[in-house]
Amino acid sequence: MNIAQFISPRFPAVNTVEILFKKYVQAQRRYGLKVGDRVRVICKTTGYHELGWHNSWEREMDACVGRNFTVEEVNDQGIVLENSSPTLLGFSFGFPFFVLQKIDTKPIRIPMKNGGVTIVTKGHTYIDGRPFTKKTLKRIARAVIRMERNMA
């Protein structure tokens, strides 16, 4: 008998590990990584079963942080990256999707009316060669608010 049932028989037994695992699998599918995608390992996990991931972080996986890999396999246990083991040649580790960042290799070029060019890549945007930052966005937002006030 589950402790929750012992305390109150009205409540059914709840397996939180399985619930988290199902949520993890749903989120990983929505993340949309496919075999052949290029990814960067951006950080490591804090422990076993983090956010429903049914695996554990091995010490050897630390060497992969900051490096780029190709997705070899996608399964419910995580994303397997080609040759991700630094010590075992040909061995690949499975990583949780939330420590991976997809790398877009082809930037998008958008011609502007004034003759300039906007280049957009994953996580970065450049307008006429200058980076488009949060500061730039705030300046644009303030200008739009000022314009709206003047029109009212």
C-alpha cells in the first residue's frame, strides 16, 4: 500500500517519476531535434532524473560542454550525439534535450528598403553589420511609444 493511500484511501497512488518521464518525452518531441541536426552542449545537468530525463550525467560528459556534435539518434532516453565520448572511441552518450542548443548553419539574409541587409542566425541578428541587442530593441520600443503618444 502506498503511503498516500494509507493516510487517505481516497487518493490514488501517484508515481511522480513516471509522470515526469512522460512530460519529458512530450517536451523533447516538441523541441524537434532530428537525426543529422547539429547541436552544441551548452551546460550539464545537476543530477539523476533531472526534469524527468531517465538517465544520469556521467563525469566524462563534462568534456562535451561547449562542443558541437551531430545528432545520431533520438529516443525517449535522450538525444544520442555522435562520438561524444572523449575516452571511448566510437562510443556515444545520450544527453537530455534541455542541455542542447540547435545550431543553424545557414544565416537568413533579408534585404531592407534602404539598401541595407539584415542577417539573422540562431540567437543573433545583425542589421547593417551591427548586432541587434536588447538595448536596440528597447530604443525601438521607446520610439514607437513616443510616436503613438504624438499621434493621440
